[in-house]
Amino acid sequence: MIRGYAESDSPGPALLVHRQMLAAAVPPDTHTYPFLLKACAKLMALREGEKVHSLSVKNGLETCVFVQNTLVHFYASCGLFECAYKVFEGMDERNLVTWNSIINGFAINGRPNEALTLFREMSPEDSGVKPDGFTIVSLLCACAEIGALALGRRAHLYLVKVGLYGNVHVENALIDLYAKCGSIKEAYRVFNEMASKTVVSWTSLIVGLAVNGFGKEALELFSAMERERLVPTEITLVGVLYACSHCGLVDEGFKYFNRMKNEYNIVPKIEHYGCMVDLLGRAGLVEQAHDYVMNMPLEPNAVVWRTLLGACAMHKRLDLGNVAWARLVVLDPGHSGDYVLLSNLYAAVGRWGEVHRLRRSMLKGGVRKMPGHSLVELGNRVHEFVMGDRSHSWSDEIYKMLEEIANKLRLEGYVPRTTNVLADIEEEEKETALNYHSERLAIAFALLNSAPGVPIRIVKNLRVCADCHLVTKLISKVYDREIVVRDRSRFHHFRDGSCSCKDYW
DNA sequence: ATAGGGTTAG
């Protein structure tokens, strides 16, 4: 019974059956807990799972490798990777599933480096197990997260060698890896070489194209998918709507939205409505975007209001920006990104007094701007840079390089755009603050340490500011370098002084 | 009979 429910789409009753089992004093065996924990993992039922954990200890079944493996999986899927690791650490016997569960646990919980470290520890000599398709998918997922393209390529070579090329899950993960590393060409190659594609393969590439700024291609690919008579999922449609909004295709976006409902019977989720708000707002139809938010059938969440606030900042609509802000301070107070957006809006309309007032209220409320950090992979290492950081061993050279860059750009007629600096500091200091934004440190370091002609790839945790965007465009021209920046919201492919986002991000 | 994988708006 428990197994039946655990493996179904609605595993809830598995927990009820377990309670009846306890009431009837039926002794559990080593099969009971794995199924129960599987149900708890699906339901994200943390409390219930912890209870199962202590029951397994009480019944002396916690040394069973099956129970422990599901415990690792359960904790990881609830986001408690420390608990997962504690179970993993305490295990006397580990098998391939154990390793895969813990590596995947770190990979899906935003701990790519731990995932990679564990993968290295998993060598057959140490653990007696050999990575399989599951392991590789988690590994590729971790590489994708930190934009470790070279490492991902090595994993690609490796998995071809061990005969995993042809495993559709692995190939889908490769498409996602290359797309998330900004290398659409390689993503396409994997896609084209696939013997049998699933909807996920198509969706991964459509989303990948869209976020990389190739909206038209994403829509073409969607048409090709329809011609193959494949049925898109709600995720496919997110990609399609995203492509429309980032290309300014308002009418097209509405057409797809309606087709999603009528042709594919997909009930739009908050994500889809969010895309529609972005579609209108980005295109400058801020009033309509606001009406859309007010009339949507789902309760608008913080992300939706944030999208509207972003549109207001983009198009200098202080009135509606205040409306969005009023909702955001209720729905998601203390979100530093919202302060940044509002401050940029105030600055854009010249309300400097308000900028300072906001800054003070941030300080008073203890709202800290999230520190920007950027990653860049060179050779076998991923280097991390934090804004203004001087702890890197190459620090002196990097700052010298930044000076050189600044001088060269000034000759190109560059003037820093300081309006978006969220700080009550003097103009000259603002320039300095900008000059040390983390992506600039990363770019300078990469210019110093890579051969001409090799594209530089940066992964940033925040969105790039207008000034860094301009500077990166100029660097791409002055240093004749392709620079790919993946920021919080999308990709920027800088080449010869311009960006694939067409300054629309 | 028992455990693990891919794509999601700003």
C-alpha cells in the first residue's frame, strides 16, 4: 500500500497508511522506510520525514543502506543538505546510489562546488563504485550552475568514453549545460546529434536560446517542435513567452498565451502571468502591465510586482513604481533587489532626495545590498571575485589592469554612468565603486590570463548595472574579445562594442 | 519486492 502511494503522483495517503500501521503495531521492515521517505520527499514533508528517521533508529533499521540512501535523498530534496551529509558521513557501507544521492543533493541545492568535490572523492579506487548516467547528470548540473564550461566539456568527453552518450537524460543535461554556459553552438550540436529527443530536449534548447538573447530562433524551434507534433509542456511555454517579451513581440506573446490555454489545455501558472506582465512592461506598455496585474485571475506574487517595478524603472514611471513598491514592502519586505530597483527609478527621474531617503531607510531597516560576485573559469579552476575584493593573489595585477582599461576607455570617449550607484557617496567615489564591480575584476583577470580570441565567460549573481554593461561593450571592442556574461536574469553576448540584449534587459 | 537523474517568469 505504502509503496503504491509513494510511487504515485499523490503520495499523501502513504503517510496515513503508515499511521494505521503504527496503530495496529505491525512491525516495519527495511522496505517500509524507503517507500515512506520517498513519499515524504515528494511531499516535502519535513516533519513527517524526520519522524520516520527517528523511528528507523528506534527500530534499529537505520543501518540499512536502503534506508540511509533514501534519508540522504529525502533531506536533500527538502533543501537540508547538511542533514543529508550527516547521514552520508555516518554510513559504513556506501554504494553508487549513496554517492549519486549526495552529489545530486548538493547539485540541486546551489552547492555546485561541494558536488564537484564529492564527485572527485568518488573515484573507483576509493569508493569501489563507477559513475553512471545519474552521477553524470548531477555533475553536468553542477557545472551548468557555476558556468564551468571547460569542466563540463571534460565531463562530456568522459561520458562519451564510458558510453553514456546516447542516454537521453545525459544528453538533455548537456544541452542545458552548454546553454547555461552561453555556448549555444554546442547545445545545438548535442541536440542535432541526438538519436531520440524528448520534449525536455526541445524545451531545454528553446529556453536556452531565449535566455541567450536568440528569441527569434527560440520561436522558430518551437514551430519546428509543433511540426513534429510534440506536445509542449508548461515549461516550454515559459520559454516561448520569455522569448517574446525579450524580443518585444507583444502581440505574438498574447497569441502564444491563448494557444497555450486553448490548443494545449495548459492552465497558466503565476510564471506565465509574470511573463505577460514582463511582455507588456518591457515594451513600455506600463499602464497595461499594471491593469494586467490588477485583473489576473491568480493572486499576484512578489515576483510579479517586482517585474512591474522593473518595467517602471526601465520606463521612468514613478507613479506606478510607487504602487508596485507599496505591494512589495508587504509581500517581501527587506528584499534588497527591490530597493535597488526603486532607487534606480528615483535616480532616473532625478529624485535624488528620495534616493538618499531610501538609502537611509535601508540602513535603518538593516537591509543590506547583496554583495555582487562573479565567477570566471580559467584552466581547471573557477575563480570568484567579490566587489572591491583585494584578497585574490593576483590582486595587484588586476587593479593595474583595471586602471589600464579605464584609460583606454576614456580615450574612446567613455563617461561613467553613476546614476545607478546606490550609495550616498561623492561622485568620484561612485566612479571608483563602479570600477570595482565584481564582473570587472573577473574580466580584467581573464584578459590577463587567457589567449587573445578565446571568449571570456562570466557568471554573475546579480544583474549587471548600466555602467558595467556599457564598459563591457567597450572592452569587447577595444580588446577585440567576445565576452559572455550570464547575469541573474539573462545572458549578454558582447562582441565588437555591442550586446546581444540590444541594451534591453 | 526496498534507494537516485533533465527543462520554469524577475
